[in-house]
Amino acid sequence: MFKKILVLSLITCSFNTFAASSYVGTIVKLHKGLGAPNVVFLVLENDPSNKISCSTNSVYDYAFDVSTDDGKAFLGMALTAYTTGKQVSLGGRGSCSLYSSTEDINSLRLQ
């Protein structure tokens, strides 16, 4: 019985660890507002796939913190993609810690 509970727990934890959205397409808007210090929001051409449950914002798709080194790199890449119209590949972090209804970015790649 203990083994069954342990296996079930491990499987459940594994699914939660890798639960995050993904997106390939274009960035249509970047937004920075006063209500969320150091947070930049991205609006995408289409909805990300596998949106997580906390990502309920009907306007913004992803968020990142520009006060961190990663956030500064994300901002540079996002601005490049936006101004050139290049597609990006985005991966979510699986959490909405920067803004309660928008998923945090985990990875960004220019296509």
C-alpha cells in the first residue's frame, strides 16, 4: 500500500513540476504599467498552448521582471522580436508570481 501511495505521489509531483504553457508566434504588444513595479507584460498574436490555471488574464499572456538580469535579457529579445516582426518561442514558468493572473516567462528564443 505504501508503494502505491509513493508512486502516485511521485507521478503527481512530476506533472505539476512540468506544467507550463508554450507559444510560437509573434509579439504584438509590450506593456509596462505603474500597478506592477518592474514587470513587463507581453501580448501575443495567439493564445499560448497549455495555459496554466492561474493564467486568466484576457489581455496579457506572459510577464517578466525587468529588475533581474534575466528580465533585462528577455526585454532586449522581446523588443527585437517586436520591432522586426520575428517569431519567438516562449516557455512559461508554470506560475503567476509576478502578477496573479499572468504566467511568468521561463524562456524566450528568437526564431
